[in-house]
Amino acid sequence: MPKRKQERPQLLGVKSVETRYLEDRQQLYTALKSLDRRSFMKVSAAALGATAGLSAPHGFQPISVAHAQTKQGKAQKFNFAYISDSHLYERKLNDRFVNQLMRAVDDVNALDPQPDFVFYGGDLAQLGQPKELELGAQILKTIKAPLKVMVGEHDWYFDMGEKWRELFGEPTYSFDHKGVHFVVLNSVVEKDFWTKRKLTPMERMRTVAGLDNGVQSSFTVGDAQREWLKKDLAKLPVTQPIVV
């Protein structure tokens, strides 16, 4: 009896972000076509008023996130800027997200005084392609303040972090700033999920692109990082403020 050909993993029910975006846009166009002129003018006026009310010189809002207490008293005040989820494509494919990241960087660079550091929170790239990550790294290099980065699943699963490490170093690390200890972990380590299904690099990325796909298991840091974290925190006094 002939051997049955091994089937590829079934991902037919998974929609990518791009697919859902196109579907949402088509639904919007269909709804707009059903509006008469009077209704369209009412909707446009309401949208314009809402936009005017939200207008600001920057694309972000300053917020107070924590008040730390140390053994010596209150920790020194400091500010940092947070940028995240640019989901870059190569510029020739889609420059919309590229322009948005460049605007965010310009906004941060225009701050006076400058933040103590800038933290990038992951998903620099959309499909983890080397050129996407290289483009992102090039843009982030123009930030004036010191830069700290965290990896996202869109940056990782095409080559399991190889390009990210080349550009930014190890994804798990810690640093201290004005009496506060910051810990950065890699929460997208799921080798068991990928190896069991024998997905190709692009199959992995297309699965990840469907953010709420429900296929993969929950993101975890794994035993190795937990052990690293224990050793890292063991060096600190119990009164040290910690941000993970």
C-alpha cells in the first residue's frame, strides 16, 4: 500500500492582519455607499469635531506611571518615552507604517527636555524579514536619547531571533536607572509549538500575523529565563524598585 503523503499543518481558518484590514475597509466602503448626502454631511461634521478635540502637537500623551520608594527615600524622578508595534514592511511594499514610526521618532527627538531613555516595546517588523528589521533599526538609530528594546513575536519567528540578535543583541537583559532596576524578558519563546508542527519560516510568520488566531499556545518566558531572572534579582537589595 503506497505511503500517504504527509500533510502540511492546517492553517486554513487563520486570517492575516492584512486580510482582515482589507475586509474591514471593504465593509466601510459598502456602508458609505448606502449614505445619502445629508447623512454623509452629518457623519463628516461629527468626525471633524472629534478629530479637532483630540488634536495635539505630538502623537503621544505624557503620563505618570509610578512612584517608587527606596530605603534611602523616594527614587529620583525621571522620564522615558515608549514606542511600540510599528509592524514595518519594506518601504517599497508599504511605506505607511514606516512614515508613522519616523513621525514618532521625530516627536520624541523634539521633546525638551529629552527623555532619559526611549523604550521600544516590540513588533518592529511585520513579517520578521531581515530587510524589515534592518529598516527599523536604521530608523531607531536616529533617536537622540539612549535606546532600550524588547523583541516581539513579529520580530522573532521568521528566523527564531537570529536577525534580532545581530541588530540588537540578546533579548533578555536588565539595566539600572536612577535607583530603579529594569528587567527585559523574551516572552515569545515557543519552540515546542513550532517544532512539533514543522512549519516553514513563512508559515510561522503567517500564523503569527493573525494576532488573535487561537492556534498557538500562550506566550511564556520558559524555565531558562526564570532561572536567569532569579539570579539577576538575587543581586539586588529587597528595597530596590523593580520594573519587569
